[in-house]
Amino acid sequence: MKAWLSRLTADLPSSLTSCEDLARFELAHAIPSVSFEFQHDPALGEEFRISRKENHAVCIAGGSAGILYGAYALIRNFLEGNSLPDHLESSPRYSLRMINCWDNADGSVERGYSGQSLFFQNGKLSYDPFRMRELGRLMASVGLNVLCINNVNVHFPAQLLLEDMLPDAAALADLFRPFGVRLMFSVDFSQPMRHGIPTADPLNPAVLSWWKETAARVYSAIPDLAGFLVKADSEGRPGPFTYGRNHADGANMLAEAVRPFGGIIVWRCFVYNCRQDWRDTMTDRPKAAWEHYAFLDGTFADNVILQVKHGPFDFQVREPVSPLLLGMKKTNLAMELQLAQEYTGQQIDLYTMIPMWKELFEELPEENIMSVAAVSNLGNDENYTGHPLAAVNFYTYGLLAWNPAIDPRKAVSSWVNLTYAFSPEDERTLTDLLLSSRRTYEKYTAPLGLGWMITPHTHYGPNPSGYEYDLWGTYHKADRNAVGIDRTASGTGYLLQYPDDLQRKYADPETCPDLYLLFYHRLPYSFRMKDGRTLIQRIYDDHFEGLAETEKMSRLLLTLPFPEPDKTVISDRMQRQLHNAKEWCDIINTFFHRLSGADDLHGRVIYE
Amino acid sequence: MKAWLSRLTADLPSSLTSCEDLARFELAHAIPSVSFEFQHDPALGEEFRISRKENHAVCIAGGSAGILYGAYALIRNFLEGNSLPDHLESSPRYSLRMINCWDNADGSVERGYSGQSLFFQNGKLSYDPFRMRELGRLMASVGLNVLCINNVNVHFPAQLLLEDMLPDAAALADLFRPFGVRLMFSVDFSQPMRHGIPTADPLNPAVLSWWKETAARVYSAIPDLAGFLVKADSEGRPGPFTYGRNHADGANMLAEAVRPFGGIIVWRCFVYNCRQDWRDTMTDRPKAAWEHYAFLDGTFADNVILQVKHGPFDFQVREPVSPLLLGMKKTNLAMELQLAQEYTGQQIDLYTMIPMWKELFEELPEENIMSVAAVSNLGNDENYTGHPLAAVNFYTYGLLAWNPAIDPRKAVSSWVNLTYAFSPEDERTLTDLLLSSRRTYEKYTAPLGLGWMITPHTHYGPNPSGYEYDLWGTYHKADRNAVGIDRTASGTGYLLQYPDDLQRKYADPETCPDLYLLFYHRLPYSFRMKDGRTLIQRIYDDHFEGLAETEKMSRLLLTLPFPEPDKTVISDRMQRQLHNAKEWCDIINTFFHRLSGADDLHGRVIYE
């Protein structure tokens, strides 16, 4: 019911208004047998240093937030069944650990699978203060510190966050402050035009002046606002292109407006041609972000952060790391993840993300980015995430944002321990199951890096040709002989956007890792994989395995002693996942069988 | 602006309250140089007999409606440029010539492409009396006599037509009565359950009793109501199946309720499994209507009419005539057509239907049916039909319903003459163009009887695999070798529902007419057509021809001297049709090229 807070049984009273108050309250209730002392040291900021005093009391030193994070680190450790450490020091790898909510002012959530907005209703801020404290607790307990409450697609009247809604937003910021959480707002680049200015041209002095005045007003109400988040010139949003300006012009103008207040501008790099002609084989959507941004490296103000989706497409099950994250060395970068399971099962199918995130860091040196952001998977459902087990993604995202080196098994197991008081065996079963869930989903949905065989618009369930002739630039061009797009130098050239070592790794289908094979290459169904199987047989095998694994997962899951109401919700959704996996397996296999004519070597049923 | 009434320049005053008044007014304004006499003979009913008196006056004998129809026949004849006939006698082939509006009480029109409802707004009857008279005039001028004003899918509160809305509906009936037009209502089979009766079981006496009382109340307000139209047990509508009853039980119960008032029950035969599993090859949707109804032949009351869609699927560009229309000899049947261009261009693309209707009558003896019905293509757009040229379908439907033997060219030419005062050459150009438009649309959309390569839900534009794995039972199962469903005795057996002569005609792909080939047969792309071409080459050729013909049509159309605003609307929609035809041509050809690998013999561009 309370995500992983189920073992923090004491409700937080509203009287706690500082990080230290909170830390004291949480420790006293969670670990009552131990006495704690705090040593406030503003210089330590979010870092904490835990030590055992001679009187056996445990001392947490840190800035305000550091003390709170130290307290939660101890509580997590304790609830995992470990003894209290004598020494523990930790500081976050990334200073901004952000959650982006795609909540609209009307209360809907774009790509939300957990009910309605926690913040908005009927065009206004409208929230339950108790749930806000609980959300703050969820965030602080895993070290997340920035919350952007409104959708990057700023639909009217969400703009009024900077205007009529500002007093209510300031009250909301007050609620989150004790949790070390600062708010952020998504803003509409054309907003000055709602105020009599005939342009939103970032080089027009009246525009800058409007934003300066607005920033001053907003920061006077919320002095610790993290900043503004902007989606510009993308999927119909306004932006600098309208005025013949580039995105550095746009971002730097806003950065100047918030600079006096210590604010930052988070500028999303999600620009592509969403009106592509399927006949046009020269345009390749994954190339778009690089083409729009790489040449601007070094031109962004120091309080601008470019927020780059982890892959070059859009949150598919498997994408290579975005070349922008590797190539823009002179720019502040944030990597954007998506906790909301848009293409990855919509919180019906199990899909634990941390194995995917760890893969990204294998190719992305930690130091390339300075922040992380994740699209929220929360909503006003009783359990916050629709599927109770989907909360593992929020939790582990927090741990990863603090420490990207964390072991995925340890992170998932920590969540299981905090959420359910399971036996060690059941805990291991659930941890294994969650850790394997992404690969299982991948097997039954996306052949070998292909992606986009999902139903357009809804993004749930199979539709193998749904995007083939559409405007979105996401084609596989499967025909009777071959499938995939050649993105090497001999094809669209996308691979040339990468450093040499990665180019070498992926350019040759003989050395390219199997799971990225059809992302980079167009190959005949008869292509021999490294293990000797043909490509088509591997596609069949993966899909049959994905279904079989789902069936096994279902049997295991139903043996676990989940408490109600989780048990019922989990069981219902598992039934839906089973149906979905069966549809995917059968439809994708039939699709490729119709094309290739190749029979399954093992004689399993592929429908006509 | 007024569809084909543009040359009837005098507005109808509201003071005209009888057919004779109207006939007199129309003749005096349209043919002022001639004097007319009426000879009222109720026994003639809708029939009219026109003769020239010795005093040179023209005499129209008939019942009230007959006189009106005679007057419009003379006016049409006159506006076509013919001299007045000395003798003309005519009576309608079918007694009920119906229009079914799919208008919802909220003002929307299901599958409507001409704006909002003419009758409803915000859950209430709400109409412009002037437009109602104009609609009556449109109907009477081509002999249509029944108007069902609400959607067969009766969404709340449309049920209130029988209740709160009844006084307003009676006033509406008054407006249409002078035009010889009687109203009809679509009813909700479960409506008794809104009134405290726990069931809608047709054999439950309380249910019959509720309907009897309701019919008495409704007929006391509208004594000449034509009757009720029912869609039951279809696509989520309630019906007798819920109670283990059959459709004769349901229809006969309602028939008993309206019998005392001379009412009829029009019962739609559109029942199929809309939750079909694509893996199930035993179920074949076209077989459904026969399986649900044929065994009931002879069991329906004499005031029940089964309304059967013209083909076994759902208003595709080309379908064989429904076997029910051929096989239910002991049942009153109505054939249902669809003027609304749901699958046939949505009043953007030109699509004149009368050539298709004539083909239906080639296989359907006129006497097999006793009525005709057509789903309306009207709405509250200024010109009533969205595309000004779409009005030809409403007009020619009226003429055909009166006389199925009518020559299509004569019918279309009559509409052109009434609508536009063109030169004979321009009239011929437009008539040719309209007559060819269906075949052109067919060429670029539907390969050889296949259908269903259209975008699901919207039903506009190509999506060649959109229905392949869906629940609707409309599959083509194209693979690398072959395409189509075998519906002969060796396949699903659908063809066995037909009389022997038709079975013989269609069973052998060597004798089956080309245009129905892939409806009845699954054939390899290498199949040799009668003209020596391969099937795949014929598919390519048809699509290229369809596009080329559209381009030619566009050039011709823009030379014609349409008045404004028609000219602008026609030109804009022609641009959209060109775009649509190009998409269809390219996408369908690419789809089949990817599957078959066959190159176009003429080297035209087929995209990757």
C-alpha cells in the first residue's frame, strides 16, 4: 500500500519541518533500540558520515540532507537484516537526482499507468498533504532530491504554475523541503507570448526581460526551486527554431534569467522529425539528436544541463547508449531514464529496469554525465505504482542515482526486504524473478534490438507492422529475405556518431553483440549467429523462451506470500501479462514465418 | 449549398402542410409555363399517372404521396432538359425506401463525415425547421419515404425518444409528413430494464406488456410512425441471446407490440463474433449472418423485416451479395446499403456507389427483397454531405430504391443536371468521372476482393496488416507465397451458403470473376489471371492504375466550372484524395513486394 514504506509503520506527523526532525523521527521508530546523535556540518551537504561513539550511540554527521540520507541508509540496512555498521560514509555520485512527472493540470498523466496525478486536478494544484509527505519520504529514503511536478508537454493551464498557481506551488515546495526535495517546473518556451510580447525569440530583449521578471517572481516565492525543465521544438512544442535560433540560444537565455537565483535550466534533447516519410531512406531517426546538438558542444551556459534520453530512439527495451552522452564533453549532461513503463509493459507486465541501466553505464563512463533524471511511474493509485512490484524501479533508480556502481541484485533485494517481510528463500525467489523480468519481456517483444513492433499510440501489445508506413521514423523494413536497418557507414551512417572503439565493436555483424544485432544491421534470416543458430531460428527461440519464462514466472510468483491487496493485484496483472506474452510470441513468430517461410526447427506451433 | 436542390430556388414556406400543397408550390416555381391539375386517388398510394389533358394542362393522378412524387418526377425531367412527357406512369418497386441515420443524442454522428447531427444536440432533439423541410424535400424529390433519425447503437439518452423526447419527436414527424416521409426510431432491446423490469427476455410477459404499452403511447403521439429499428446481440448491444432466445423470438415480440398500429419491426442481421481469435481458422466471419439467421426462415412475423447488409462483411468496396438475401425466401428482407463512405473514402475521396449497387442486383433478383435501407451520409454541413459530389449517392439511392432497373448513367447524369447548370460536355465529363470513381478507389485500395487493408478504427488510409492479428475476423493472411482465404468447400465453406449456380461460378479460380478472386480463394502470387498476368503483377498494375486515374480525375475535375463554395471544397478534397491514393498505391505495392519479392514488370517505383 505504501510502496516500500510498508515497514515504516509510523505515519509522519506534519509537525516535522526539517531534515533533522525527520531523521530523528524515522530512526526512533525504525530502530528504537539504538540511540543516535547528529552532528550538523553544512559543508558536508548531502554527504553523510556514520560512526559509533564510545557510548555506543551512533553518530551521523552531515549537512541537513546528509543527516536524513544517513538515517535512511541505516534504516534500509537495518530492515535488510544487517547489523548496524560501525563506520559508513557516502556521498551522492550525481548532485541532481531528478524525477520528472508527466502530470497535466487536468489531472491526467501522460504515459501514466498508476492512476491520476498526485498534484493536479481540474486545472489546479490539488493534492493530499499526507500523500505529499509520503512521496517526500519515498524520495528521501532513496536519496532523490529534485521533483518536476508537471509534464514536459506543457498543456494550458499548466503554465499558470509560474503565475496564478504560484502561491499553491510555494506551499507544495514547503511540504517537500524537509525531505531534501526541491521542486522544478516544466515551462512553455512560448509563454511570453501569452503576455502581450509578440515573439518568443530568445534573442529578443523583451523576451529575456519577461523571463527575468518571471524568474524573480517565482524565486521570491520558492527560493530553492531547482529550476526549469524545457522540451522545445519537439513533437509540436514551440522552441527557438521558429525564430531561426539554435537550442543554445534558447537555453542560455533562460539560464541567464534564473542565474541570479542559483537556478538551472534542464533542456531536453529530444528533437527529431516526427513527420517522416516512410519512403525516405536517407533520414534515420536515431541520428537526429546528434545532428541537432553535437555541434553546439561548449556553447551552453554553465547552469544549463542537456537532458538526453538514454538511447537514440525513445525508451525501447534495448537501445545503445545515446551518442550525445558520449560525445558532448564540454556540456553538462543528464541522462534521462523512464520509470513509467511506456513501451515496457505499462505496469501490467513485470519489467525491472536496473539490469538495463547497468548495461548503459558499461558503455557510458559515469563521469560523462553530471545528473540523472527519470520519468516518474507514480500516480494516485493506492500503491503509487499501479503494479506493486513496479515500485522496485523507483527505489532502485534512487540507489543508482546515488551510486551507479551499486550491484543490481543488492538494490533489488533491498527493495524486496523493505517491502515484504519474506523468508530468505522467498526474498531470493522474488529478487531473481524481478532481475530476470526485463530479459523475459525483451525476448517476447523485441527481436534482437529491433523494437517498435508494439501497437502504435497505446504502446502495449504487438503490432509488428504498426509503425512501418507511419510518420515516426521507426521502421524495420522486414521483407521475405531480411530484416533491420543498416546503420553502419555503409548504411545510414548512424554508427559514425560513436567513438572509434564502439564503432569497431558494432560495425561488423560478426562481432556486434547479438542483442544489438538488428539495431545496427540489416541481415538475412539465414544469417548465422555466434552460437550457430540462424537469425530466424533465434527469433523463434527467443519468443518461445519469453513465453515459457513468463509461464514459469507466473507459477513462481503465485507461490509467494504477498499480503493483500498486493496479492490480488499481482495475480490479476500476471494473468494479463501471460495473455500479452502469448500474443507477442504467436504474432511475432507468425509475422516472421509468413515473411521468411522458415519452419521452426523444433516443430513448435507457429500459426498460419 | 442545397445538394441537388440548387435549381429549386424558391424556399419552401412552412405554410405548406400537405403533399398536394407542396406539389403545387414546386411545380409553379420550377415549371411556371405549364398548368397542372391533380387527381387525388387514394387507391393509387405512392403511384402516379401523368397525362396531358385536352386543355394542354398536365394531370397528375395519384394518392397524396403519388402526386408529390409525380410532381418531382416532372421537375427532374424538366431540369434535365427534356420536354414534358404526354404520358408517364410509375410506382415504386419497394414500399419502404429507408434512410438510417446513425445520429447520437449528443449530436455526434457515428461514421458521419458531414458534420454533426441534423436532429440532436446535447442529449435532446434540436433542429432547424428550415433544414428539416429541406431534408424532407431532398427525400421526397427522389422518392424516399422512411427516416430513422437515431443510431442503431442506441446510446443513452437516445432511448428517451420513446419517453421524454416523444412530444418533440411528434413535432418533427409533423414537419416531415407533408413530404410523404414517416419517421422510425432505433430502439434499445433492453429498454424495459430501465423501467423496473428485471429482464428483457422476449418471452417474458412483463416485457411484452411493457413494449405494448410503450408502442401504444408512441403511436398515439405519432400515428404514422413507420416502426422500430433494432440492432441486437451485435458489437456489444443487448439482445435475445442473453436469455437463450433466438432473434425470431425477439423480433416477433416487438412485432406484436406494434402490430395494432400498423407498425413494423426492422431487425438488423449484423451478428458476428467481434472477439475472434486470429489463430482460429475454423471461424470465418462472412459465414456468421447465415449461421445466425438462415435456420429461422419462415418463423418471423409478417410485420418483421430483416435488414441485411448487402455483403457478408461490412460495406467493403467489393463484396459478394449476402447469401441471406438469396436464401431466406420465406422472410421479409430489406437490403442495407451505406451512403456514408465509412470504408470508401469518407467523403474526401470520390466514390459514386450506383455501379456497385447495380452489380448487387445482378446477383440478387429484385423480388428477393421487399425494402431497401441506406445508412445516411448527411449531416449539418452547409452542403449536407461534406463533399458536394457525395450527394450523388443519396440522390441515386432514391432513384434506385424506386426503380432498381434504372440505368446508372441516367441516374448520375440526372443528379449532375439538377445540381449544376453545366454544358452538355461538362455534364458528360462529370458523369463519366463519377461513374468511374468507385472502380478507381477500388484499384488503389483493395486488391481483387481482399478488402480490410484499411486503417483500423478510423477506416481511412492504408494499413495492410492492421487487421491481421486483431479480433474482427477480417484477415488476408498474406505470406511470402500467397494471399487470401479459401472460402470454397475445401476451405471455410462459406461458398456453400450460396445457390448452386453461384457456387459453380465462384468455386473455381479459373472461372471466378477476377474482382472476387481473393475474396473466395487463397492463391499464389504466381497465379495466372485470365488475361495472362500473374496475380502479383495484377496487384501492382491495379494500384498504379488507380493512382494514375486519380491524377487524371484531378486534372479533369479542376477544369469544370463548379460554383463556389463547391469549387473550393471539391478542389481541397481532391488534393487529399491524391495524397491518399499515393499512400495506398505505394504502401500496398511495397507490402506485397516485401512479401513476394516479385519486381514490377514495367520497372515502376516500388519503395523498399
